[in-house]
Amino acid sequence: MAASTALTVNLNIGMPNAIPNLTTENLRTTGATASIGAGAFGTVSWTSADWATPFMTWISGPFMSSWLYRKPIGSDAHLVGWLEVRLYRGGAVEILPWIENGYLNVARPSNKHAPYTFDFGGTQRFNATIDLPNHCRSVLVSGSALSHWLGTDPQVTPNHDKAYLQTTGLVPTYRTSVPISAAVWSSLVKNYSPLQQGNYPNAMGQAGYQPAIGLLPEWDVLYLASDDPRAYPGVIINAYSAGRYGIHYRDENTLRPFRFSSYPNLVVDGGPGTGISNTGASSRNSFTPASSGTAPSTWDIPHHPSIAFTAYLLTGRFYFMEEVQFAATINYLVNTDATRKFSGGVFLSSAGANTTRGAGWALRTLAQAACVSPDDDPLRAEFGASMAANVDFYHATYIAQANNPHGFVAPYSNYTAGTGKYSEAAWMQDFFTAAVGYALDVEPGMTAASNTKLAEFFAWKAQSVIGRLGGAAPTEYLYRDAGRYTLCIAPSDNADFARGTGPWYRNWGEIYRATLGVANPGADGPLRGGNYPEASSYWGNLQPAIAYAVRHNVAGAMAAYTRMVTAPNWSAIVADFSSAPVWSVYPNMRTPPVIPPVTSDLPAWVPPVGYFADVPMLNSPQDVMPAMYRNFPSDTAAMDSAFVMWGGSAILRDFSERGAQVYYAGGHEASYSLPNIQMSLICDFSTLRWSVANLPMQPNVANTFVNGFATDGTPYCPHTYLGLQEVPKAWGGGPQGSLASFFWAGSSYENRINVLDVSRPTLGYSQLTTRQPQNADPSKIRFNAASAGGNYPITVIDPSRRGWWVSVNGGARYTLFISSSGEITQYSALGGNLANGSMVLCSALNLLIAIDGGYSSGPNAGTGYRTLHIRDLITSAITSSTTAGPVPSITGGYDGTVKSFNRPDVMGLQWVDELGCVVGFDQSATPPAIIKLTPPTSNPATGTWTWSTVPVRHWDQDSAGQPALQTSMNNVWSKFRWVPSLQAFVYGTSRDRKPQVIRIA
């Protein structure tokens, strides 16, 4: 690498290379030597033969291997020298040395005051006098150095893909981008000295705002929310500084942080020498040995930060992994054994050692410890079991039995005791809510059953923030006042949380009146109170809680969030988030980009990038024609219906290992005395066979349908246009997934969503029961106040939010989000008039985009076809953008001319995360063309997007296949679909032609 120059390194999945892993013999041949001196305590050294016997092999690889070494220093029973050694291909050696003074049950722990040195390669690298308190440790580096190198430190500062890291769920997603001029940079530590305070508070239990408090501390968030090179050393140095806390209770038997199951009754000693606040009792009088000498800095569960977790994610260092584990184990030791359910390690919100917030932070830390522990580390199972015990307790208390309906866990104390009301700090409940939502994303080593219980508990717990962001009805809590310090949560001083009997307020309106002393005034307006608009206000404190409620699709969360972010003064707090970025958490609705599998993982019939081929189906649609639709032996007309009747398809990923493409379209009978063709036509990519499903019991003549249904209850099969979407099994679809068909386009029938369980050869139809609260009749689906149904649908699936975004061809006042449970959230119409328009969901960008149809008259005529109407799904901001490049156009404009305007609706346009662009099929070109619409490299909500064509050609290995791309009668619509399992597009156009598969870069 050239100095002061960035080098981008892209990772991909591939086959392992044949280069041998680096070994301790390779380390020995470097000639490296190392020693740690501790004055009168003694000195420990490592030379040639010592490298052959590490305490642990941490990483074994061809380009870097890492080992742990440890030796007791002199005859002291507590003091140990440690080395984390990394050997790189080429011979470079990097060492992180540290001293540690902490065992679990070894008698007489005390401070170790001495001059400490570290020598490496014959040169002294560190020299300082350290008074090392009991159960503390210190890295032996100083200044700006983060480790020691044999030779010259290459001084490489990594800058990870922060956007990708935030999509994984391992860290929250942050709204703000901290500018280089922000005041927070001036206080970020730049250098390290042993046991320094760093950016930790003067006292961990002090009242008021602390930058360390949050799901992650401020120094970690600065790294995630900027590309400033000052951020990385801030993360590492503060992780080193956590050694100042007396939390390092290493089991002298295993030489690792202790296992809960081995010490069900052990509690940390409560003497002043430990530096641990609010210690508990032991039913067996089992305590760690009393400490003496210099005490460590205070550790307090209700105020403890996440320590070293982000540092571990960025570096993979064993030192940081154990630091996270030590934090989880000390929280266990602090609690009374019976209260924590002995080895279960349950953190009760009502326990004084925790309080509501402390229980939340302890669960956060426990989830992080389970996350960082490798699968073969016994502590992974220990932490996972403890998480499961916590889930079991909270689920049994608040879900398995009736309890308060508002999502409040039992507090430690009543803020208004003696008033006949039970009040709690709303922000503490928010901290707890956020921690549980975060734990869901981290996936902390539990069984599927425990994960399900955790999700159920979170959906209940999230009501404590969703309910406070309610509407203007008398039974709701007005969102404008959500940022309160305290909240009345029960109409009694002695509400019974343990048995769930309360008493409880009947609705959020009663909570509002009890808290504010007045009824919900029923008026929208600006957010207020709670130190708004300061980023560190109670409004800031609730952001992670509501963000995770939206992230996990809790009922009502999106509507609540929308009320908040559309308030007229919402932008004021957004502007202040750079001053306290910890609280700028927003919903992570993005999924990590899918890394395409290596070619060997794809079927042999899928062509390379840049080529198309036939899908080698073993039968044809004609072969599976139902007898009920055959009027004479050679009749195959019914099998044309799915392809030519202005219809589309959807990919059902649950249908088989590789999924299936399901076509469904009908209508336009030559005579109303002919049957409507009712069936789904399935192309299975695993068996390579066509099949049909969802047949009626007998043919239903077109003129016998009433309000869209035949006498047997089956729905009329219409032109489906852009109205077909997947209903995954996990959302309540059938065992092989289901197909959702939106509306009866062009009919007089009410808008309905018909759901087809494609595992059923016959019948299998149902209707999604919907509720649109803003309607005079909430059971109706409306796009303006007076619409009567029969809309032409424009739909797109949203996997993250578990539902579909829906608009219609033509004028509308609303764009709708319809959840898989049928709840409808109504938004102002995106794009206004979408006649001939399309809509795509850019998941990786969190943008919903309406692509203007360029209608020949009206508000979107003329050059309207170059316009994108964009909704940011996090902020709800609506912007417009233009497009450049050759805009594709389709024959047959409504003004009667040829190629007069763009018709994106017929091209099957769809956003593909794996490709990072919108892709469609333009069959008006000769030959047909694959077109794409690519976002700008920055500011996609406002920048110019670019149209282009993608050259593809026939794959020569498909020798018997169609040499040209096929076209579809009455256009492609959504028959052109991305298939994730194939990393390719597939489309079928006829009963007597094989579908084609297309791969592009």
C-alpha cells in the first residue's frame, strides 16, 4: 500500500486455496522473543521453544494465524502475563501484551504496584509504573500505539463498510452522519495510558447524561456514523481502558471467564475493595474472596456501557472477545443467587442491583457475549442458556399469563408512591425495550423455540413505546407528549406485575390523563416536552425502542413511527443528532447484500454472467392442462391464459429447494358463457416440471360470478398486471408458500386480496382480511375517499416489514402499506398519477420509488417519464429525482403514436439488492433488451439515476435452446422475475416455449 492512500478490499465467497496455514513453527523461525517485567514480582519470557506450546490457537489461516500465550509472573498467586500473537505471511509479527490480576476464588486478591516493562525482539517497547487493582488488567502499550510489531508498524487503519455492518443487525443502524467539525470529536481519546479513564464517566453510577450509555457507547457510534480516521483508535483505546474496572474474574480451573453452571450460588464480595456497586446475597453464603489494597474504578449495572464489543467486531481479537465475556459474568455475580434464578442468570427489572434500565443493559451485554463467543467455546452455550432462562422468565410472566396490556415490565420502585398511582421512568422502559429488540437481531445462541418466545415477548414489550406514539382519539396517548421522564403505568400503588393482576389502565387514553392531568386534546402538532429537541433528551432516549419495534414489524409500530417523523418539528432533533449520535438509531429495514454463490452452487443449466439460455423443463404447460378446460382433444387454449392475459408471476421461495415461479392470469373470455380459467401455473426450478394448482371443483362460467366469487367460493381470475406477490410460509402462507393476487382490475368488484395456497391441487383460496382504519368502512381497501374498487394494482413485496407496498395505475390520494396480518397504513400518494407507472422497493437504500409512466396527458405528461418519486422509508421524506440515459419506450402510446412515451409498467421493473440497480425487460426493442436503472453513487434520493441497456447473448452450451430472447403477447408485466436461488432472471411467455434464464453482472 502507498502511504496515505485508501485501498478497497472486496470479499467474496469462493473455494479455499491450497496455501498451507501458518504454524507456530513459522513463528519460531522469525526469531521473535518477548518478555514482561513486573519489578519485584518477577519477569516472564518467551523465546524459540516457548512458541510451540501456546495456551490456545485462536486463528489458523494461510495469511494470518494467531495464538494466545500466558505465564504466571513470579510466585504471585494472581498476577499473569499474557500475549496475543499474530503472524502474517511474509514474516511480520504483531503482539498485544497485557497483565492481569484477577482470579475467581483465589484467596487474598489485592493490588499489584510495580514498574512494568515489555520487551519485544530485544528492544524495550513499554515501561511504566502501574498500580494494578484487583481483578483489573492493563494492555502494555502507550501513546497512539495499539500493539507492538517486530520491525516497523505498518500503521494501517481499517475503515470497514459501515453501511453493510449496520445491515447485519450486529450493531444498530444510525441515522446521523457525524461531520468532521462536530464537537464530539474534540473529546474523543487519541492516546492510551494504562488504566486511564478514557471516555468513560468520572463515576459509572453518576446521574445524568453519559456518552457511554446506550446500546453502544458514543465512541463506537462515531466509528459507525462517520468515515473519520480518528474514530477507529477511539474504539480500540476505549476498549483497552475498560481494563480499569474490577470485572475480570477468571476461573482458576479453566483459565477462562467462569461458567454460570459451575457457580449457581456464588456472588461477588460486597466489600469496598471490589469497586462493584449494589452487590447481592448468597443463599449458601458463597462469596468471592474479599479484596484489599487499591480499589478498581466503580462498576454499576444500571449504568454500565457496552465494552469492547465493537472493537471485537472490527479486529477479531481474543482480548476483546474475553472483555465482553467478563462484563457478562460480573453482571451475573452482582445479583443475589435466588433472584437471578441461580445458574440461570436472570436479570430482573424489579431487582435493586439492576433496576429496569440495568436489566436491559445486562441483557444487551449478555446477548453480545453470546454473539462473540465462538461455537466451540463452552461459554457460547452458557450465555445462550442464560439468555433462554431470561426469555423463559419474561415470557412466562408477561405472555403466558394475562398481564398489563401496555408493555411495562415491573419496575424496581414507584416514583409516586402514596398517590394511588404507580409511576415509572418511561426512558428506563425504553432502554429495556431497545435492548430486547437488539438482542433479537444479535441472535444470541438460543433454540428456535426460545427465539420465538423472545420475539413474542418483544412484540408485547414494544407496546410501551408504540402506545405513547398514539393518535388523537380519546382512548389513545397523543404522540406529541411521548418524551416524558415519568409515566403513570397503573392506577394503584401496589400493582401486581408478578401475577399480572394489576390493576391496569383500560387504555392509553387513561394513561395520558393520569400522567398529564388532562384528556388527549385530539390535535396534531409539534413534538414537545422532555427537553425536545436535544438529541440526548427523552425523545432521543426512545428512538432505539421505536426503531426496533419497526424493525421487527410489531403491530402498530410503523404507524406510530410515522406520526413522530412527520411532526412539523421532527427535523429539529435530527439536526442535533450529531451532538449525541448514540440516540440516532433508526429502523434497520435493510438486509445485508447477498453475496452471489460460487458458480458450482448453481444448477449446471444456469448460464454465466452476460448470457441467457432455456430453462430445461422436462414437460410443458400443455402437458398439465386440466381436463375440465379441454373442449376437444387438441384444445390447449386454456394454457395460454396465464401468459397472454395481461398477467404476471411471483417467485415462491418456499415451494421447493430452489423455489418456483407461479403464473396466474385470466379474464377476457370470448363469451361470458365460457368458463373463467381459474388455476395457478407453477414452474418448479428444483424438479424442472410444470404443474397446476388451485383448480375449482368444476368450470365456473364467467357470467355466474357474483361480487367476484363463483358459487363454490372461488374467486374470479382476472388480468393480474403488477398485482402478484409472494406470501412466504413464515408470514402465514401455505406449506409451500402462497400467492397473493391483488384486486380485480377493471371490474366493479371491491378491492380484495385473494390468497392461493399453491400446495392445494384444488381450491386453496382465501382472502386476506384487511383493516384500513382511516376509511369510513375500515374493511375496505381505498386509494381515495370515494374509490369503489376495481383498481389496477401496482405492488411490491417488502420482506423486512413483512408486507407489501401497493399503489394503483392512475390517480390516487394514497399509497398503502399492507402488512401480512392485513393491517393497512395509509400514506400520501407517491407519484400522484401513476398511469402506466411502476414502483420498486430499493431495500438496500430504504427507498420506495414510483417510476413515472409518462402519460400523454395530465400532470405527468411530456417529460414526466424521466421522473422518479421517492419516499425515504425511515424519515418519510418525499423527494423527486430525474433520470438520464436512453429511456426505454414501449410501442402503442395512448395518444395513438408509436413509442411516444415510456411505459415502465409493462417491463417488469424490479430492484435487485444483489445487483444494486433496477432491472427490466424491454421487448419493444429489436432484439429485446435488458435495461437497468442505476442509482447515483451518493444521494440516491435526490441525485440523477441512469438508464442503460445490458448486453446479453445466447449461451453456446445451450445448443438446443432458443437463440434469441422471446417476447410476450400483451407484454411481460411481472412475468420477468429475479430468482434468488439462481442469481438470475427467469421469464416465460408461452405454453409451447420453455422459459428463459438470464444472468447479468
